[in-house]
Amino acid sequence: MRIRCAALSIAAALALPALAQEASIGPNDSIQSVLAAQKGKRVTVRLRGGGQELTGVVRDANTRAAVIGALAGREFFDAVVALDAVEAVIVRTK
């Protein structure tokens, strides 16, 4: 039992750094490509004109809009966000 707990602790410690990834962009990246790269991961998008933030899981992103699912504080709701309304994409790195 002790060995199993120790093995699980070590495995968890080694897996955590793999989950965190720094945000980066290339010369041809856009808000759409950044969101598409984060598909299935939790992000926060800050909207223009008031700074409202939506936090959730990126479900899909195309050239005009993105679907953010499982919204924080509204777990049973998704949001479709126009990409021209997005001011920033915030990604947790640690």
C-alpha cells in the first residue's frame, strides 16, 4: 500500500509540469489560431468594450467565432464569441 501511494505521488508530480505550457505565438498567428491551438483546454477570453471575461473550455474556433463551453459560474452554458470582439486570450501556464 505504501509503495502504491508513493508511486502515485511520483506519477502525479511528474505529470503536473507536462500540463502547464507557456503561451506562444508565431508571425502568422491570429486570435483564431491561438484559440484553435487551445481546443479542449480551459482559457479566459477578455472582450472589447468593457473588459468582460469569459472562462471556459474551447470547443471550436473558426475564422469568425469561437465556442467556449462549460463557462465558469455557468457550467451548463456555452458561449459563441465573435473573434473580432476578443481583446485577449488568457491561458493558465502553471
